[in-house]
Amino acid sequence: QQPVQSPQAVILREGEDAVINCSSSKALYSVHWYRQKHGEAPVFLMILLKGGEQKGHDKISASFNEKKQQSSLYLTASQLSYSGTYFCGTPDTFGNEKLTFGTGTRLTIIP
Amino acid sequence: GAGVSQSPRYKVAKRGQDVALRCDPISGHVSLFWYQQALGQGPEFLTYFQNEAQLDKSGLPSDRFFAERPEGSVSTLKIQRTQQEDSAVYLCASSLRDRGRSPLHFGNGTRLTVT
């Protein structure tokens, strides 16, 4: 079962903030976040690990709630370059490298 | 090379033809993944290699799909007797082996259209 993301799509003006949520029906061991622009490869944004460790870009923040089996990605002061589809990815078991990707959130930033 | 390289970038096949898609991962990356992405959907897992060993092929949709990585570097995804439902973007990704703590680096994909 793939993680469910919300919202499905959002349109923002440049400079506004956005929150993208990822919710799993199974235990979360870690959460990866990727952004994909149309016709391009998904690009890594961040990994969140159990215990609070994070690896990723400085300008992006995220949270990981193991108990609620949820993660949220926070995009502040959005720029036009933030447009794209965001996917969370989660492993099925601890230490598993294979990811199951979420349903995706399409973000459009307008000037 | 600097990133994951996939070829061809686009492939049009007539129904029933066999196709071979190539992936050249980042040098030194032990793990290699194949994903299938339908239009407007997230990537769906097909198969996973650690070096030359295929550890998981649970996502391959049928026995028409076959993947190999004989020397632990370049990988090929082969689809036999293509069907229209095989039309999708096929993404390859590689990563360091780090128990899921390393990011996946994706190639630009091969867009397969079966007519």
C-alpha cells in the first residue's frame, strides 16, 4: 500500500508557504522526499530517519512523526523553481533500500 | 559520469516487439533500482540489485519483464512481446548501500510507447 499524500495539488503565489503531508498505514522507518519536474528525473530533497536525524537541503525542512506514521514537508517563501510534483518514499521494513512512493502532490508557484 | 545515464531516452515499439532499456549507474553505487512511472503517477518499484545480485523482483508485472546486472554496474531491463499497457516511463536509480540512509539518484528515464 502506497503512502497517501495531501493535498493532491496546490497553487501558490511566489513567497507563500506550503505544507505537504505524507501518511502511511504501515510503520514508518524513514521517509525520503523527492521533487520531480515535468519530463525530468525525481531529485532528492531530504531523508528523515528515526531518532530525528535528517539529511538533505538546508532550505527545506520537514518533520517525521513515527507514532502517527506521518511526515510533512515545509516549503517557506516559495520560489518559482519549487514548482513540480513532490513524492514521499518509504521503505517497507527497517533498513530496506527499496522505497514505495506516495501518491504525489503537484505544486504550482505563480508570480 | 556525473549522474545516472539511461538510454534510449525515447523508444517506440510495435506491440509484440522486444525492447531493451539500459541504465548506467553512478560509479561506485552498489544498489540499483528500476521503477515504472505511468503518466501522472508516482514511480512504482519493479526490481532491485545489490551489485550483480537481484535481491527483489517482486514488482515485475509479468514474466515478460526481465532485468540483469551481470557485472554489478550497467543494468538492462528487457521487455518481451510488448503490450500497450507497458507504455510508461522507466526510471533507473542508484544509491550507496547504506540500509536506506542514502538518497536515490535517478536517471532521466526511458519513455516507452507501445503502438
